[in-house]
Amino acid sequence: MVPEPRSSAAAQVLVASNRGPVSYSVGEDGELSAKRGGGGLVSGLSAIGDEADALWVCAALGEGDREAVRRGVAEPGVRMLDVDAGAGEGVHAAAYNGIANSVLWFVHHMLYQTPLEPVFGPEFRAQWAAYEQYNRAFAEALAAEAAPGAAVLVQDYHLTLVPGMLRELRDDLRIGHFSHTPWAPADYFRMLPDDVAEQVLRGMLGADRLGFLTGRWADNFTECCVRLLGGTSGTRIGVHGLGADADFLRERSRRDDVEERLRALREQIGEGRKTIVRVDRTELSKNIVRGLHAYRQLLVDRPEWRERVVHVAFAYPSRQDLAVYRDYTAEVSRVAAAINSEFGTEGWTPVVLHVEDDFARSLAAYRLADVALVNPIRDGMNLVAKEVPVVSDEGCALVLSREAGAYEELAEDAIAVNPYDISATAVALHSALGMAPEERAERTKRLAAAATALPPTQWFLDQLHALTGGPS
Ligand code: F6P
């Protein structure tokens, strides 16, 4: 059944994403409280708030969100979907954990390891059916909320089927889709079962326009379409390299809570020592364990750095419903502890690992870092690489994986590494630590300029206008 557009509440601009800009929790008194979320997607899409008649459609993720949906509580301009309430218990978990974060994430970041992975059997098929249901719930909600001719901007690998489904329901809409991840090369993408690979591509091609973070990911997508479907059927493809939000970061990183954490970190590191900083969600594509091994290699190959450097690693747990992410989180702690027991002395802890998510402390670490280590196996963009140079107090050398999307824009002033090569990463860390302060400051200035070339608001508006034919 085709849902009727709501005539009174019809939105002109809609965004659809799995994680929305707000999450709810239920207090001990039974009251609901709302918290605004962080992250690149939220900061980029927050520009929607400036558009009249805008609506952000997202999934209800936890118990608090589901309770908000049950009670009919909503932030202005946000509609949360409790997919399980309409489609059946466990649909969201199977779609999000089973397909999005286990299969599609692993394909696009090329994380599968033979001989055990991947396995596309009956369990995968059940999860794929849930993914279809989940995408259909979004398509139906968007079809019901959109005004005639409205622009709909669908986000990410969670919702690849939505453009095609929505096109069938509402041919009048202008539909865009943006991928925040890399896109796999065709030879790797073809690991997916043929019908699923084709469904994903056809679902995406239901959009008028597709956006990617770099030309490399866009080219991979096009190659997949040419090889598997014979072409992109006239869908336009654009590249929008999301940049750091300089105004927000500079103001936020000077607040009292950041100053307080700066003092605490300095104390923990110790007087006169250099710091190598990394900040990541703990998941396999970030390559945290190899980063730790590279740091260990530095201490072995260059003993002169012992006692003189500290690796400050913030690794914030993510997607902990999945065993593979939990195991990786445990491995990060294990390797950090092993380095500390191998090299640590009474007055020196070589690795300072923090796992509780604290944005103010991340900003404090960005400010004091001498070296930032960003070594993902693959990454759509990596905003940490762009944020550090913006807030750095005295300049920071950037050791950057050539497989991060950000590398396309920052290559000239970063020290490039092959993320698999631990020995070369150790050498890069040594060069970064030894970089002269003037050179470091100069490079940081240029990195900050490149990193802020396309601020989040402009990033969003460029896509919207490209879709609607508005000002460019
Ligand atoms: O990189 C893709 C992405 O969806 C980002 O937009 C987001 O910051 C990240 O993954 C978060 O993932 P999750 O919502 O699973 O925590």
C-alpha cells in the first residue's frame, strides 16, 4: 500500500539515518531526558536545522528511544522509528548488527579474513530479510512525511535499499544518498551473494544523486555498477569531502572542562615528555592494535625514546553487542598493558589508554599532541585527522594512513603510512617525533586550512542544492 503524504505535516527537506541527532534515557523517576549526539554525521547534518519544514527520520536505538516513541515524545524536526514495533522483535538488531555492522561494514573496509569469513548461509539470509524490512520501514515513513517534490537525503550503508524503495512509493521526490564509509573495489564487493550485491547497487541507483567522501570511493562504486549491472543508469554521482567544523572546535576546545582535562593529562604524561595521541571508536578498521605494535617497535628500535615519549590512546568502545568488536576491544587493552609491563618504569607509563568516551578529554589531547597517529586500514574520511590540526596548541605532526579518505586532502603535509606495515609506521613515528617545531607549526597551519575547506554546513547545503538545483 502506498502511504498517503500527510498534507499538514509535510516536510520539504528530509534526512534519513540510522543514528539520529538525539537519544533518550529513562531516569529513576521514570522521566525521559534527551541528549544531543556527536560525531561527523550529526555535525554535518545539523545544518538541516536551518532549513524550514525540515525533518530528520532516524531509528529508535535503545530502550529510552523506544519509550519516547511509545509516549509520543519527540524533539522538534525529528521523527524516531521503532522498527521492531511495526516489523517484529529483533528486526533492528539483525539489520544493524547482522548486516550493516558485520557484513556491509566488513565489505567496504575490507576486513574479512579467510578461511573463516565471510559466511553467507541461512543466518545471513534471515538477517538480510530484516535489513529489507528495516529499509522498507524508513522508505514508508519518508513517503508519508514528504511534501510533494521534497528533497530526501538518505545516509549511509544502513539504508542502501531506501532510495529504490522510496522511488517506487513516491516518484515525485528528489532523492539523494550519501555514503560515509569507503566503497569496496568491485573484486571485493563481489564477495557478497550475487542477488544481494545487485540489490544494494540497484537500491542506491534509485536515487537521483549519490554522494561519496572521496573520488576513490565514488570510482569504486561506479566500477561495481559497470561490472555487475552494466552501468549507473543515469544516476548522478558527486564527491563531497566533509571537513572539520573550525568555529565549533576552536570555541569548544577552549572551555573550562577542556582546560581541566589538559592539566590532568599533562600530569599523567609527566614533565618534558613528547606525546603521540590517537582517538578512535574501538573497531577493527581503525587498526589500533597495529598502531600499538608500531609504538612498541619504536621503543625497541629507538631506545632513546624510552622515558621520553608517552602514547596517549583513547579507544572508545563501540558496537559492543557484537563479539568481534568486543574481542577487539579486549585485544587493545591487552596489548597496551603488555607494552606497559615490558617497558614501563616507576616514573613512566609508556601507554596511557582511556576507554570512557569523553569529548572534552579528546579535545585536550588534540591540543597537547606532538604527534597524531591515524592509521586506519580503510576509512571513509577520518575526522580526527582533520580536527587535530585545527585545535593543536603548538603544532602537531600527523602520521596518516594512505587508506583514509582524509589522505586525499592532507597528503602533502602528513607523513604517509601503509597501515599494515608496522616497521614503516615505527619509522614514521620516529620522524614525526623528531620534526623541527617550526616545520611542525607550518605544516599544521596548512593541514588546518585543508581540513576546514568544506565545513559541515556547506557540505550539507552543497548536496541539497545539487539535488534541488538550488544555489551552488
Ligand atoms: O562511518 C560511518 C558511520 O556511520 C559514521 O557516520 C558514524 O560516526 C559511525 O559510523 C558510527 O557508527 P555507529 O552508529 O554504529 O556507532
